[in-house]
Amino acid sequence: MQVGYKQLAETIRKRKSIRVFSDTAVEIFDNNTDLIEHFGILPLAGDIKVKIKVLKKNEVNNKRSSYCIAFYSEEKPRHLENIGFIGQQLDLALQSMGIGTCWWGMKKPKRAYKKTDGLSCVITMTAGHPKETETRTYPDGFIRKKTDEIITGSTTADSLIEAARIAPSAVNLQPWLIEKADSKYNFYIRPPKSMMEKMIKDMRHIDMGIAMAHLFVQAKADGQNVSFCFEGENIKQGGYIASIETS
């Protein structure tokens, strides 16, 4: 990881979605850098092929910023969570360097850029230098569910769960539910209740990967070893997604 996990964990507590950008060039984007390799980003599911491309505004009908990051993936079980997991690591890495980002769930590239190397575009993220420096203060700057609303069972909150709690999500709906069993954190997705939640079904699964990325980053920043597990049972409150085990 080109940016240390401690720096990424610090960024978790001050990151902010940026929607107003300057036209200043971003060298790392203009050089066609392989962002996954450059930042040493780790996947949630390593058996899923993914690719990240930086597109220009005329390739996405993007009036927000000069750049738009497109996330491509083959369609396999957990590919949406995997994209959220990868993309949020990139989000934190870029914001830690002063480059603004914002997940853009409803915007897809123009037809010529919807696929690359046989992979389909899943979601995009606007990016570039913010017009003004924008961060937020922790914890008052985060409008999120309370801890007891995102944990289940006999789980006691800790710094890892707190990192996941303040993760961004589509329409700030925060679909995750977390159970801690010994050193394992089990992630569940709440069933959709509103029409809005049903409309953004795919983004809710991407959001699960985003929350898992925050917990993963915090665990690595704390010097812990991390492994992933995909064997678990649904619970009454939600469907099982995956687990992160720490040691």
C-alpha cells in the first residue's frame, strides 16, 4: 500500500464526498497509472477479475469533474461487495493525498466505455482536485446510525466497528449489520424496506463492501492480521455477506 494504513484510517474520520472540483490536472490520472497496483489495493475476493479505468468527462457525460473513475468487474458471487471493498480503499488513498472523490452510483460511461476486456462497468466515482479543501470533523460531522443500530447479538462496539459505522453509503441508508464473534466480524445486509432501497439493490451490496473496507483498514492500521471468510448463515435481521477475521 503506497499510502500507509494508519494514514488511511485517519482519513476515514475526516473524508467527505466532494461534488465541486477544479480543472487542475491530476498527474496520477493523466499517466494512466494502474491504480490497484500503485496503491497496493487488496480485493475482498481475489478470484474475481476487476479493472479500474480513469475516464475523461466527455466519456461519461460528466459535468462535475475532469475525471471519472470507472470500476469494471466480471459478474460472479460477491462481485458488488468486492468492487465496494476495492473502491473504498482507493477513495481513502486518494483523499489522503488531497484528491477529492465521490461515489456516483447512477452515472455510467458512454456506450463505448461500458465494457473493457470483457468486464462490465459496475459503478463510477468522480475525482479530481477539490475547488476548496473540504473535510469534516469527527464525530459531529458524520450523520450516521447509532452504534446499537448496526450491531447484533452480544456484540460490543470497538474501534473497528466504529470505522465501519461511519462509512459512506448510497442515500446514506447504511444497510449493514455487524456481529462480532470472538475475533470474527460477520457482516449482514438488512432486507430492503422502502421503494428506494429496492431501486438501489446493487448499490446496497457495494455499500457492504465499503463498510468492510473501513473495518479492514482500521484492523490493518492497528497492526492486526486479517483474513476473509464467506461461510455463514443468514440471521433474522439480515442476509449473510462475508466475515473479516482478525488476529
